[in-house]
Amino acid sequence: MGNRGMEELIPLVNKLQDAFSSIGQACNLDLPQIAVVGGQSAGKSSVLENFVGRDFLPRGSGIVTRRPLVLQLINSSAEWAEFLHCKGKKFTDFDEVRQEIEGETDRVTGANKGISPVPINLRVYSPNVLNLTLIDLPGITKVPVGDQPADIEQQIRDMIMQFITRESCLILAVTPANTDLANSDALKLSKDVDPQGLRTIGVITKLDLMDEGTDARDVLENKLLPLRRGYIGVVNRSQKDIDGRKDIKAALEAERKFFLSHPAYRHMAEKMGTPRLQKILNQQLTNHIRDTLPAFRSKLQSQLLALDKEAEEYRGYRPDDPSRKTKQLLQMVQQFSVDFEKRIEGSGDQVDTVELSGGAKINRIFHERFPFELVKMECDEKEMRREISYAIKNIHGIRTGLFTPDMAFEAIVKKQIIKLKEPCVKCVDMVIQELINTVRQCSNKLECFPRLREETERIVTCHIRDRESRAKDQVLLLIDIQLSYINTNHEDFIGFANAQQRSSQTNKSQSSAGNQVIRKGWLTINNISIMKGGAKEYWFVLTAESLSWFKDDEEKEKKYMLPLDNLKVRDVEKSFMSSKHIFCIFNTESRNVYKDNRTLELACDSQDDVDSWKSSLLRAGVYPEKTITVESETTTSTDNFSMDPQLERKVETIRNLVDSYMAIVNKCIRDLMPKTIMHLMINNVKDFINAELLAQLYSAGDQNALMDESQEQAQRRDEVLRTHQALKEALSIIGDISTSTITVPLPPPVDTSWVGGSSGGRRSPPPSPTAPRRMSSGQRPAPRGAPPPPNRPGPLGPFNNSADSPQAPSRPNRAPPSIPSRRPPPSPTRQVPP
């Protein structure tokens, strides 16, 4: 069966599949599946059995096919079957195949008519089949039986749609001839997924069971309810034939006799029957392989090129060679050292454009996260003034002081300096975490040697933890040094004489920096109501005095400008339905920030963006909200102290002095922290990796054991070599394939708007020049098997023109062919004129 091009092409494709099967991989030619779709008892399973030539599917009443049966036909010199769930077991008796299908179906669905979308995979090897994938799907049903759910119809439809929506799936829409074709569920489903009719072939079964005096000739000639690829009629075995174990070969012969002897079908007998349907599927397979091969060849060539270098390295590879292990250990350690330094110091080659590397993240910690943590430690202004007033009063004691005591200044300053310990230690912890992450990323290249990777990570991480304690001790020492001596003679310290003028100078400096742009970027305003359009993204511009947002980054259409006076920032808990990270700006005097909103919620794509914007807002003077404990709230509400004007002037003076001196300390700490961490940790770890890592690895144990490759790497090496060889073999096989197989153009579209209609009975054919039942005088009857006139798709459209069905040449202005009467002739000796 099949045309000459198919017979030449299939053996070569089998060789191609064997080349990949030898290495345990699939040949990704995407050969088409053939799904048989139809209602219950439409004859779907019988169509599949006719393809295989064996009687192997379950029989009975109700839904027999209760799980999809994915039937893979593989051309082979011997004949046997095997199931995916019974690997290694060969079935040579097809009665046992039927019993296994029934048992596996009951195991999943139960014995009471339940269904399941889990497919049964069956392979049939035979010299009488071609490489195809056939799918027997459950019949479409309306009423649940047994323990089936109430929505059984929808479940079956969903199951069918999973298969027929694939572009490589050919749809055989099976409809019995003794039912109304216009109400065919199979054709309706096919139209939903294949509106152009490129993959759908109509199959009409049970032609031998139609009422006497009726036939399906107009349907099979594609005149009534046309499809783009037309229809094929088949006659399957009856239930009596099945019960009597009638051989399928005998059934196919009976089918041929039926079409040759029936007066309505004998002129198209060569275009009907199961063999004809098989030839059409063969042609479809040939066309698909031909269309797939060029892209497949290009894919193979690109894969071969990608594996060339790696396969060359593995050729002649000896895993147990001691000299190779020593050399590779040196290379691996050196590569690890280079990768670590590049990730920390930065590199122009192999730049990561997806995420920040270790050095870039540490830079953000130094200059964004750490300053932000410092500012977060600042206390509330009212709390600060209260502490200063208490300090002044306690220093004076019972006496009334005439001068501002410098001891109060020193006590407040030391208290503020001690608060710096927490953000400094947190900065060290963040840097350590980034260093450890960088070590793990660099050790990914050592995954071929798991023990080497494990030892390398352990040694370097232990060294980092050792340096951690020293770095923290040094950082705390820096804070203790600041506490040990309050240098009021520092050149940047304003002193007592200038303390009163500081606030006016601050106001001037702020007004002069009003137009300085601090940051620009996209943010989403998250708390806009749905009635007003919902969350929207705008281009934000932050200056020293205001936060403005525009429609886009051209900054032509300004939407709003928000002054920064009395504003603060706080975090907002992330919604479980949102992927964005949110923070909000609010007014400390409980005023509306934006239109009718008390807060302005701004959303970013990542937490790093949130931290960066909060750091920029800090520079503009918008500080984070101070978390107030219950105890401090109670103290604030109950302790309403008052200050006389003289005490208020003293408090203001010390407040300005504290601000001035803490600015000096913060500046010093912000400068010394990165330097201290770089010297004691980062540079030290780099030097350790360069100078001592290799010695530590040698002292850790047997270096040969360290270089034992993983099982995955050994498998990878073997797989690369086998795949490389299979790719070369496949390309040579494809070079032998001739794609000049017999092919025909796609048939023209037809009107399929009738599909899914609710016609109650047989519809009349549309008016057509070929429709008249009687010939006019002088017309010659057409010979049997003649094609339809021009501009009218025949049964199965272009498949009429294939090489296996010779046709008479068409003539211009030829009269329509004769159409035999629907009624059987009165005598079997009557013949149609030649």
C-alpha cells in the first residue's frame, strides 16, 4: 500500500529513527497523529483495527473505549505488540493484547463505565504497517451511565480536544451513514479546531445498514454538506461478523464487493473503502515528512556544530589517568580563582546582562543599603529634644544653670554613636552573604567533580566565616574609637558660637539645591481606584524639593508635583495577588498626599528597586517612618512637659551641635566601613583563593579522589559522543532521502457553514450545474470513475488526482457525468452505457 515515493521514503525514515533509538533519544520528526473522532458505536475502533489488520480492541455495549489508546504502528520484519506500562514484555497473541487493554482500563477507571484522560500507550510492530500514530478516543456521549459523572459529555469533549488541537494531528471525523450528517458531533468538533478543513477527512461508516431505497451518494460525492477534503465511505464488520471471528482480510474483500456491486457507489468504488483511506493517510505522511525534513536537517546541523568542540575534548579521554587528574585540578582551581575575581572586580568579557554580579551587589550595599540603614537609626525629633532637656536638667540638678552644659552634648552624642553599631554589623553580614553566594556561583563550573566542588566551597566558606569575626571586631572597634574621644575641635564642627545660625544656613542650602535632580525612573501608582482606571505606570522625577510624575519619559505632560515637606516613607505588605513590591509616602500631619488619598502607594518590580528609591528619597530628606513602641507611645501621651524660653534655647543649641557632630561621625563611618570590609574580607578572600586554596585542597586528602567525576558527568560524556555520532549518521541518511515524492496541491476551500447546524432531516443539495438527476438529450453518459467537472471539488478533493487512481483527461465544456438512479435496477443484467 502507498505510492512509490512512500515506499522509498519510509525505509530511510526508519533508518533515521533507528539511529536515534540506538542512543535512547526520539527522532523529532513530529510525525502526524491520526485521531479517530465520532459518537458511540460509529465504528471508530473498527477503522483502527482495519489499519492494523488485527482484531485486538475491546468490544461490548456502552462506552467501550474509556481511556485514550495511543497506538503507535512501527514497520518491522516481525509482528508483536508491547505496552508502555509493561516494558520489556512482548505480546504475540492479540487476544492477550485485548485482555491487557481491558485490565489496564479497569485498573484506572473501575469496572463500571468510568472514564479517564490517562492514555494507554500501545506499540504494534508489523511488516504490514507504516510508521503512524493512531489514537482511539472515547465516543461522544450524552447521557451518563454507571458511575459516570453528570458532566461526562463535557469531560469526553475536553479529552478529545487535547489531541485534535495539535497541528500535526489528522482528524478522521467518523459518522454513521444511517444518522443525520448535519448533526454530526465529530464534524462539529473538527470545525472548531480546523476551521479551514486542512486536517479533516470525513469517514462515512455503516453504508450497508441504510434503509432500502436510500444511499449516501451525494455525501460521498461531496455535493451535500461538502468538506474541503471530502468523504470516504467504509464498510466495517457487523457485530455478527465480530462475534463469528470473521477475518479482517475477508471483511476488506467483502467491503470491496459491496462498493463494486452497489448501483449508487460502483462508479466511485475505487475511491471508497479502507484501502483507499490508508492510501490517503500514506500520502499525508509523505507530504508531512517532505515538509519537515529541511527544517529538521537545519536543526541537526546546528546541534552537531554545538557538540563538535565538546565531542573533540572527550575523544581519547581517560578518566583514571593520574597526570590528567593533576593537570585538571590545577586548571579547575585557577579557573575558580579567575571567575571569583571577575565577579568581584568586574570584567569586560562575558558580561552578565540578566542580573547583578557579586561586586555590583556589594557596591549597592556600600552606597545604598548601608546609608539607608544609618538614617533609619536616627531617632524622632521630639524624642531627641526631650532627651536633651532631661540631660540639661539632670546635669544642673537642684540648681538653675546659667550656661548650656557641654556634658549634655557629649552624653547625647555618645548615645547616638552607640546606635551605629547595629547598621555597621548588618552591613558586614550582607557583604558576607554576597561573598558566599559568589563562591557558590563560581563553583558551578566544578559540578563535574562533586567532591572537589564540596571541598572548595567548604574551605573558602570557612575562611570567610573566620574573617567575619575579625571584620566585625574591627568595625566595633571603629565605633569604640569614635566613643573614646569627642573631638569638638574638628574643622567641620560648627561650635557653640555658630550653633544658633545653623538652621538658617540649612534653609538656604536647601533652597539653593531645589532644582537638583536626584533620581528618575518608572513607578506604578498602586492605590488608584478601579473606577478611575486602576494602577498606572508613570515616569517619576525626584528633586531635592519635590516628587513629580509625567505621562512618559519625554517629560512633556506633567501629571502632578508633590512637595516633600512633612513627608515620610514606610513599607507596605506585598499582596499575594501582586508580583510587585510596594512602598508608600505619607504626610506626618495626616493630610492628603495625592488628591483624596492619605498615602501614595508606589510599586516596583523588585525589592532592590524599592531599596534604591528609598535611599534616593533619603537624600531628598524624606525619612523612613520611625517604629514607635507601645511604651514610648504611653510616655509621649502622658508626659506633656513644657520648656521655658531659656531651656528651649539651650536645647536648640545642643540639638544643632549634635547634628553637626553626628554628620562628621556618619561621614567618617560611611567612608571607613567599605575600606575596612574590603581590606579585612574581600581582598583577603581573593588572596586566599589565589595563594592558599590549592595547598588546602592537597592537604584535605587524596587529590585523585577529589577528581573523581560524577556519574552524571560520565553519562554526559558518553551521551555527547553517542549523540554526536548519531547526528553525523542522521545527516548522512537525510542526504540520501529524495523529497521528490508524489504530491498534489491543497483542495480549494468549500462552504462548511453547515457544520454544527441543527437540521432535522436530510438536506437538499445546493443548486449546481452537476445536480440534475437526468441528462438532457444529446448528452453522452460519462464513463465510470470519471472525475467531476471543473470548479467542483470531488470526493476528497485532490486525492482523486493521486497516482494510484488513473483518470480520464478533462475536456473543456464537457457535459456533466451521468448519475445512476437511487433505486436499484430491476435486473442485475442492466449495464450503464460505456
